[in-house]
Amino acid sequence: MTDEKLFATMRAELIETYRRSGCFSELPMVTIARRCVSMSLLNRKDILRTFLARDIDDPSFQLSEHVSTCGLFGLAVWYASGVEHELLHRPYEIGMAISWIMHIANDLQAIRYPKRDGLPIEGALMHYYTKRPSKDDHVEFCLRPPNPHTFIAEHAGGGREHCGIGDGVGDIRWNLGRPLQCWYDPMALLRGIYQ
């Protein structure tokens, strides 16, 4: 299957799989994030641009070495997963990705805090920053449940070199010196969508 076909039909395939079986083998956020790993300005650039545009923006919008894609990627994965919120259907405003993510999660009652709610679950979008107001935010998807003793989990997200989408395995309590402050619950974000 070509990348164009993959992204054009991803949401429909996920919904049909759920309707047939009544469940997912893994949450849509996980499936989609995995399919995007290795995209960058050097690898599958046009597909990356199309995916980040969410069928709304012009796919030729400027990605450069100076643009962090972590928030854009989070929005695009939520859009492709079927999360319903007005901001996901609005043309993107430069510099607003993290703010939109927080707004969507708040509106859908999906914000969870590690100290109160426990470790992120599979499919959660984890949010890292050091202080508020912050200019060092980062978001990353949790692809597997963290080990409850070591906090090690598989994760993936944007914000890599050349606007890349990458993955890794590590202690999800920290990201490059930034602590995990909250996470966004995929079950709350998808509530009522796949019934």
C-alpha cells in the first residue's frame, strides 16, 4: 500500500476494524504513530507534510529545521485517530500546537497527572515541560504501558532532527531534562467515537 493510500484511508480502516471486532488490537494513536516513525524532511517528506496538514492545511506549508513537529504530530495523530474537537478542523495557526493540544484535552476531560492518576497508559500523549509559562514543551506518545518499577516504555513523537518522527525506549518520567507534567488519556479523547 502506498503512503498516500495509507493516510487517506487510515481513519476508515480503524473504524471498520473496531466495528467488526468491537475492539482494537492497539489504540489508534499507537497504530498511527508507529506508521509514521522515520518520516522526516529527508525521508517521505511529502507524506509527512500531508499528514501534518490534517486534510485542512495546505500540505506545502513550511517545515524547516527551525520548526518543532512534536505538537503538530500530536494534533495530526489525534485527527487521524478520530478525536472530535473543533480545533482539529481549523486551519493551523503558527505556534499554537501545544496550546491546542492542552485546550482539546481540557475540553474532553482527558488531562491526567502522574502523581494523582498514575503512569501514562498506552496511547497517551505525554506532556513534558519545566515551568510555566514554558517555551520548552514537548509531547510524545506512549506506545506500550510503562514498567511500573523502572518506568521504561516505548514512545514515539515528533521534534527530532529534520522535523523527524522518531521512537525510542526509556524512562518516560523525563524527556531531555524536562519532567513529565501530565498526560492526555486516549480513552477520554476517543469516548463515544467508535461506538
